[in-house]
Amino acid sequence: MGNDRMSTLEFLGAELRRARRAKGLSQEELAQRISYSSSLVGMVEIGHRTPSQDFIARVDAVLEAGGLFERLLVLVRADAAPPWLREWISVEREATLIRWFEPSLVPGLLQTEAYARAVLEWGGLIRLPEVEQRLTSRLERQSVLTTDKAPQFIALVDEFALRRAVGEPALMVEQLEHLLRMTELPHVHLHVVPSEAGAHAGLAGPFILARTAEGTEVTHLDNQLRAQVTDNPEDVDTLQRKWEAVRGEALPRRASRELVRELAKSWT
């Protein structure tokens, strides 16, 4: 029964459909008045697409909703992250240093929207409304890297993660070019563990280490069901030693960027 619960995104869509019909408008007519496609209106109404702030502002004005849909969008964004991830999001926002190791995928804070969507849609295991909410959460989290108080962000990524096809080749080109743009920021560093490194200490799985302004170290571990967040000193120490071991196998920053450029060309 839990899977049948209406999400906040689906509720927003249902309210949009109700308000549109109350005004006697078809999807096509509403789309024309807000200068968006009717297909997007339809996707929003069934909870399969998270609307932008601009879309919602126009809908509120055309339907004379008094800001209802802007308030609902706030709820959608607040509810976007799975409950088990919200503790970590708070840690990310307070961190002064984030060290992220990924053996299989591009780190979430560096993913493009298209790449993130493709990852979330793999296998059709997640309902489309939930895909949209998780995507909204992931994109919202990325803003932590572009604020005035952005943490130093160091990503260790296995080369195989950059060679793994996620979607069409054009999507991979876009993703790798995005990595190059992000690593132009002075506080964003990328180090690639080359395939020549062979087996290494990080192959057991991804992990993240975050340091707060008070000097507290917090770790994040993912599994197939949920995330584990802990500041247990023994766990932190274990992951710090793993980080140093993997970092020792990685390429320097400049060489890593050159490898990313080569890989981007390989996808064209």
C-alpha cells in the first residue's frame, strides 16, 4: 500500500489539472497561455516532471491561483530527498571540505541533469514521480558547490566510471564536458584513478567524507536500500585510510583533466 501513496509532486499535478479544468481550459490552451508545450503540461499533471519556478509562476498568474502552485512547489522540493538522505544533505550544507570517492558513477554533485535522470531511471525500478523528486533533490544539492561558502570538493573517480555508458554517447559527452567546466572552479578538484592501477582499496564501494567548520568528520556510505551516515571515530578513521590509499593511485589534477578530455572525444 505504501507505493500507492500520492507524492507531493503528484498532488501538485492533480491540483494543476483541477484548477485548469475549473477555468475551462484544455492542456493545449493552458500551454499556449504560459508559453510552454502541452506535452510538458501533461507530464506535470501526472507527476512525471518537476516544473520549473518560471513554469509555476506563469501557471499561478494564468489560473489566478494566488500563489498556490508556488507554495506547492516549495513542498515538492522540501519532500524531494528521501528521508534517509536528509541528514546527509544537512551535513553537506555545513561542510568546509567534502571528499567523495566513486568507483562506478560520476559523483552526484557533478552529474548533469540528463546523466542523473538516466541513472535514476535504470531498470524502471523507481516510479516516475519518485524519479522526478529524487532528480529535483540531486540538482538542488549541487548548488552547494556554487555558493559563496562552497566547500573544497575533491572527487576521486575510477576511470571505469567515466567509460561506463549511461544513456546515448551525446549524453556522455555532455557529462564529461560538464566535469571539465566544474573542475575549472578553484575549489573543485577531480582525480581519476586510471585503469592501469588495477585492484585498489576503493573497490568495495563508494564513500564520502565531510568535515565541518568545527572539525567534525562525518562519513556517508550508500547501499542498495539507503544511506548510512556516521561520525563514529573508528569508521571515520577506516575510510580516511582508504581515501589516502586510493588517492595514492590517482592521477594529478591536470593529468586527470587531460584524461577526461580524451574520454570525451572517445564518445563522439
